Amino acid sequence: MLTIDIGNSGIKWGMWQEGQLILAEDSSYEKDSLHATFDKIYSGAPYQDTVWVSCVAGQDVEQTLADWIRKEWSIEPIFLRTTSELGGVFNMYPEPEDHGVDRWAALLGAKKLYKEPVCILDVGTAVTVDLMDAGGVHRGGRIMPGLNMMRNSLLQNTVGVRNVEGDCPGFAINTADAVTSGTLHMLQAGLLEVCESARKRLGKDMRVIITGGMAEKMLPLLDRIEGIHLEPHLVLYGLYYASQQ
């Protein structure tokens, strides 16, 4: 079985055998060269008889992947959709389809992996936060801009700010480093506040899970959060859990 998580700029995928994730990889992609990307990623993979997908990149990307899978493996991929309930996880959105399918898959993955209440931080192009109590009930969330989104906004809308690279950890003595430091610590402060508020809502036993493409970069800045756990393949676990329901 193959599980695929397609974001706005990256793809994560994992192969499963007897309920175990035996291989997981990730890659960036460009929407105008999807077939070449899929050829590069999957053409060496063994035949798959089941493929589950979480895709937030739009219908065109879904269609291209579905066409590729039909051509290579002669099967129909299954695209996860957000629903009001699945596998003991209950979505509290009045319109569940408005809740991003990657966020839904992350909740399903957390249900598979943890018994405690969870606060899920998915740090990527955007930063999403989702809370779930020990009973599997979604308790709401937040969405914030990611690091690159904040930095690009400054580059596009502020005279004198041209290019930013790297991550300056402290107070800067040039504009580019000031932007990198300011945006990094703005996100740090936001996530620390989110976790403090979430613990008040879910209780002291809450587990903080961080995932997403920028998770490893942010993790050292969140060391004040007790029990924070890096789970880079959370969406893939959610897709596998969904397939078992």
C-alpha cells in the first residue's frame, strides 16, 4: 500500500507492509511538470494495489496523479475527503468539507498514535493548529501564515526590503537579517501562545505534536513546550488509519 500527501509545494509518500511504514520520502514539485515529478518519484516503486491520497493542491493536481496511477498500476487511487466522523474522530466544523483534508488526516494519524488529547502544529507554507480531546472530538484550530509567506509579504510590500536568506537568531544589524529574525520569532511567539491556550482547553495531559515541512526548523525554538513530539509522517499515518476503517 502507498500513501501520498500532496501539499502546495511538496509531496510526502510512504510505503506500508503488514501495517508498518517501511519507507517514507519527500520531494518538492512544480505544478507545470507533475508527470515528470511522478515519474522521478514513483517509477522505480514496486506495483501497488492500493493508493490513498491527501491532496490540498487542487483538482488539476489530483487528476494528474490519478491519470499517472491508472497508467502505471491500472488501479484507482482513493482520495481522502473530510467527513463529520471517521474511525472515532469527530469533526466539529459545521461544514466538514471546509476543513482541510491534510488537517483531517493529521487528526486521524494522531488518533492512531496517541491516547492523550493533542495539539497538532502543522508548520509548512501555512501553519495550521488543530486540537483534539482524548475522546477523538476535534476542538477547533487556528491558521497562521508560514515563515516564507510572511517574508514574501515583506519583500513584496515594503520598500527597501529586497532579499532574505537563512535564519538570523538574534537582533540584527542589517535589514535582511532583521526580517529573518523578526519573522522567525513572530512565529515562535505565536506557537508558544497557541500551546499555552490549548493546554488550558485540553488539560495538562495534552500532547503537542509538530509536523510539516518547517517542523524541524521550528522544534529547537519550542523547547519550552513540555512533551512536544516531532512526527514528520503524521498525515501518512492518518491515511493508513483511514484505509483501515
